[in-house]
Amino acid sequence: MPKIEKLCTIRIAERPNLLWVEVTTDEGLTGLGEAFRGAQAVEAVIHEQVAPALLGRDARNIEGISRQLLTPYVGFGSSSAEIRAASAVDIALWDLAGQRHGIPVHEALGGLSREKIRAYNTCAGYDYNSRQAGSIAGRRDIGSGDVARGPYDDQIAFTRDAGALAQSLLEEGYAAMKIWPLDPYAAATQGQSISLEDLKRGLEPFEKIRAAVGDRIEVMAELHSLWSLPAAMRICRALEPYGIYWAEDPLNKMDDVASLAELRRGARVPICASETLGGKVAFRDLLVAGATDIVMLDLTWCGGLTEARKIAALAEAWARPVAPHDCTGPVTLVASLHLALHASTAVFQEVVRATLATWYRDLVTVLPKVERGFISAMEGTGLGTALLPQVAKRADAMVRESRQGA
């Protein structure tokens, strides 16, 4: 019986929203997981709540461990610190399972539904959401900045010349992109309304994309949970002429299934929901209410791979496509790719070409490769990647361990 003997968490000051979790067993294997946002809170949950329940347990019993960690007395009904901690540990346990049997995680999940999957580029910059710790007051990095730091500073690019950005993505083989030019106009009214003048300014990047490349690229509109129902309705109706692939997280409460269903009935753009939700019940409620067209989940916020494949099964039962989220960290991307290649209704895997080309490479041993707009399966056992040893040795690294018997 492979017993869990150590939990180790690693944070670095340079990327304060990220936390890595390493789960080590007495068979000499170490599995890797990741958490994003509120890293210090998740770290505390792992060492103060998860470790006492996990140390000494059989690492093979992923389902039982998942159920225990996803049903804390409080915090179970959202993507709370408890659920984010459970998600990170769950990903590490699947990594261990694959390593133990000498197979990749997607095979451990039940095998591939496809050899490769389309990628879309989220047009963020090099440090989007990663340099500053998340806070209640500043939930989202929605500013565009002023100075481009390189050829992939795509958030600046879509505010300046979205048409040229679309052309550059097509040249690299990307057939889909996601932008959020309406975000800056939410602050004036706390998202309760949007003026016609601001709406027209926010639509300009969509106009430039269609003028530059026509219908050769799919465009997703990210709305970042910033808007009331009337404002979101106005925005979504205004987006209809541009043939967007989806409007993502339009409402400021994405668990408000009644309002989301009303929006979906009243606007003729597909609704995508929601990376912010935790647990299969929240997604079941969305589907039962007819509140979403595309199911987006984040493996580090919804409960890990164990819960994510159940959410994907629900999406399949409702004939809805799945699109795993990644605008977080490299381990999340790798784990999401395993799910996206396994889940039968997955249609896209999100990537950020700026981070793939830069700091993701400084953290893990192997990254997925995007070739002509598609990502293929990872090779190797488990996740197929590991945290580089030098990360824990950095001067700004904060390492904490919990051991059996300590």
C-alpha cells in the first residue's frame, strides 16, 4: 500500500498567486499539483487541515480522498480555499497514479477521445494576474498597460490594433482568440450599466478583427463577471453581429442561474460558464436551468481532475461542449490538457502564448507544444512534467512541509 508520507508546498514571491503542492509516498514517488489565487490561504489549508487527514492514507484511493476533501464542514459550495487545496492535492494524486502504473494521466482517466485539440489564445500579457496577489478589492487584472514588453504582449495589442493581432495569430496557426475590451467600462457604474458611447468603444476591437481577417478566426468575448443582467444583455445583443464563439462569464454572480438563463434566452450569442464555480453541483444547476451553452471549468478551482471529469460527464449528458480554463500556471495547463484530450465533448484548450513562451518555461520540466493551433498529448508518465528543482531553491521561495509522525 503506497502511503502518503509528506506534503510539501512551494511559493515564490515573484508569482504570489501560485502555489505548488508535492505529494510524496513511501514508494519514493512525488506527484505535483498547483493552486492559483489566494496562495497563502491555500497553503494554510493544506498544512493545517488537509495534511492531518491525508498523511498515512493510501495514495491509490483518489475517489475517497476527493470526496472527503471536497466536503469540508464549510467552504464546500464554491471555489473556496478548501476546494482549491483539494484541487491541487487531487491533481498530484493523479500524477502519482500515472507514474505508479507507467502511463500518462489521460490514460489513467480512461484514455483519449482525440489525439489533439484546438487551442485558443487568451490575449493576455506576459504577467497577467501573476505578479500581484489577488485581493477582494482587485479581483481581476483588467488594465492594458502602456508599454509592450515583447511580441506577445497581446492585451496591449488588442487595445491598440486588434486586427493586426488577429493576423499575427493566424500566421502562427491559431484559429481562435479571446479578448476583453469592455472591461474598463464597468468601473464607472460598478457594472450596473454601460453607456452607448462606452459600448461602441468597447466593440471597436471586434470590428477591427472582422475588418482585418473576416471570419477566418473565432473570437471569444471575456466579460470577467463584471456586469448586471441588464448591462450584460445590452453587451451580448451588441456582440451578435460579430459572430463571437461565446460570451464568457457575463454576470457578476455566475452562480445566479436564473439570471444567467434569462440572459441566454434574451441574447443570440452562446454563453460560456464558468471557471469561477466549484464542484459538480454548481455545474449541474447551470445545465438544469438551461443557463449555459459551453461548460468552462478550471481544474484548480472546481475540485481537481476527479471532480472535473464528473463535470465533463454532466456536460456530455446535456450535449454541451467543454473548454478547460488556463490563465493561471503551467501545471494547470498540463493537467487541463489531459482532461481536454480525454473528455468526449471538449472543443478547446485555452493557452496564453505569452506565458508559454516565457516564464512557464522557468518553472516546469516540460510544457505542451502548440503546433498550427493544435496541442497534442503529453508524453511520459503521470502529468508528464515536474517542477524544476531550482524553483524551491530560489531566494524568494517559501517552502513548507508536513510529514507523517512529525
